Amino acid sequence: MEIIPTKQSFHHYLYFWIGQIFSLFGSQVVVFVIIWWLEVETQNPIVLSFASFSFILPFVLAGPIAGVFSDRLNRKKIIMIADFLQALATLILIIFMSMGYRELWFIFTILALRSVFQAFHQPTVNAIIPTMVPKDKLSRINGINFLFSGFVQLVAPMFAAMLLIFLSVSQALWIDVITFIIAIIPLIFIKIPTVHVERENKVEIEKQKISKEFMDGINTLRKTPGMIVLIILSMLGNFLIQPLNVLSPYYAQKIHSATVFEYAVISAGIQGGIIVGAITTSIKKHWHHKMEWFFGMVVILMIGYGMLAFAPYRFFGFIFSALFLMGIGLPIINTIYQTILQVNIPHEKLGRVSSIDSTLSMLINPVASIIVGPLAVMFSVNGLFLISAILGVVLCIILYFFTGVRKVDFDKNLNLDISIPIIE
């Protein structure tokens, strides 16, 4: 049953969104602190591979189930419980690290638990957007989401680096607990719509198996023109970008002798690009020729990726510029993609479809994360970055020119105004 967003629901979403920005900030600080600590303590790319694997695999496995539950259960409760459990996992890590217990298997377990909770949180948050935000504001909200998310991810690493200068690792992790408390306050008081099935169909729906609902989400994706090609690009693109996700602290600290603050600054390059790209998505009114924009931005991202392989030793300005170039295209790519998804998928199926989309996009990431370390030893980190970037460009050329995706008329259905909204 479709839910029609109202002015009140839109305002409630804005309050919810502000709280989630704080939650995102805390999570980004936690990720930076843990990954940097692992790099400094071990200086081993294989350890970083296992850390990434321990986060990605649980997310992929839990994703399909989480998406179905986000359509069946109260979405507000799911978000509150998932946020609480993530903060609780961080609190447990703080307690054990304060006691001097810092075994790698324990760190990986905490990362895995946070990943499972995130798998329930992410599709549920995505699913509530079109139920609370009017359709004519969807693209603008998606663009602004990326703008502020990019700003948070720009500031969080530098804030985390400053914390590590003055505080221990366990003390720095308290920021996640604090931001959880801030995020939960507006969530308690707002109303989030829950999709209900019609009364005469309720008994039949309750009898459906989760697997059947999952397959229904797959069929919905399959019937949406062009979506399968975009998911293939997302899957393989995520696979190819995984070396940078896993090895960036090793690349900075081991290859370029970066301090924690220098690493935070160069990491801000990609977030700075994301902010510029998000501003672009917020002020540009129409995106004609969406597939040309989509594939073109992926190619630009891969060019920036390849530039990292040629960065001179400690030339942090060059590294920052390459990451900045990569970041510019991300909000454009994701805004176009998310709007296609939100407009074409029924509200009552959006949770499972969003979860399936995330799962399929990340399906081969566990394999990528676990082989990145050995491949870096085999080809060198710079060589692995360059090979991945070249393969990414080749992939875009093949999918764009040798499939029918460029002929899908997304402009007809998604010619939405995405200028900066005026909040009433």
C-alpha cells in the first residue's frame, strides 16, 4: 500500500536525518581509529584484508534477511535497535581495550557485529525516505544527503586524528557512544510510517516465506529496465575499488610515511570531492542523458584511482588531488542511481529491494577484501591500484557500448527538479 508523504512527515524526516548525521559521524570516527590502529600495530596488508573481510562478509550475508524484515516490521524500532546495538558493540570494545585485551580476533568480531547491525540499519533508512519525503523532493534530498554525508566524512577523519594525538584508542572510541545518544533523541519523538498490507491480504502475506519475499525483490529488480546492468557495474566496480578501501592506511603510512594527521588530511581529499559533487547535484535542475553522466563519472573516478599509482613519495598534494577527482563523481553516480530505484520500486518492496541491491553490489567484495593483501604483496600496492583502474575503464566501455542500457529512457520517467529545496 503506497504511503503519501506530507509536509509533517517531511519535517519529521529532517529531524531524523539530523540525528543520523551525528550517528554517521561517530561511526566514521570509530572506523578510522580502528583501521589506523591496526595499521600502526601490524603494518601488514593481510591484516587489513582480514579486517575488511570481517566487516563485509556479515553485511552481505545479513543483507537479504534484513531487507525483508525492514518491510515486515516496524521500521522505527529496527533503526533504534540497530543503532543501540552498534553503540553497545563499541562500548564492549572500549571496556576490553581499556583492560589491555587487544587480540585481533576480538577486534574482527566487533567489526563483524557492527556490520550485521549496519545491514539492518541501512536498508531500513533508505526505505523510509520515499514514505516521508514528497516525490518532487526525492532527488534533491538524495543530493543533499550526499552533500552532508560527504562533509561528515571529510571532518570525521581529521577529528579522529586529533583525538588520537591527545587520547588513547579506547578513549577516542567514546565518541560513538556520545553520538548515538544525540541521534536517538529525535528518533524517539518523531513518527516513521510503517507500510501495512491490506486487511484481506494480511493472512496470506504473513504465510509467505522470507525466501519468497526475497525472490519477489529479485524479480522486481529484474523487471526494472537497465537495473541489472547497473548492478553488474556496481558489483564489479566495488570489487575493483576494494584495494583502495582496504590498503589506503598502508599506502599512506608504509609507502608515503604519513603521520596519522597527514593520513586524515589526504583521506579528506575524496570527501572534498564528494562535497563538490553533491553541491553540483543540489544546484543542477535536470540531469538529461543520465546514463552518459553515470558511466562518464565512473570513468573519471577510475582515472583518479589510477593516478594514485604514480604519486611521488610524500607528494600529498598529488594524492589529495587524485582522491578529490575520485570523490567528485560519487554523489552524481549515487544520486542518479538512488532516484531511479526510489521512483520505480513500490514502497512496500523498497526495503527488500534496497537490501538486495546492496547485497548484490557487495556480493564479491568479501572475496576481493581477502585477496587484496596477497595481491598487494604480489603486484605491489601501486601496481594493484593501476591494474584495478584500467580494468574499471574497460568495464565501463563494455557495459555501455555492448548492452542496451544506454537506450533506456530514464529521462522520461525521472525528469525531476533537483535544485536546492526551500524548507517550508
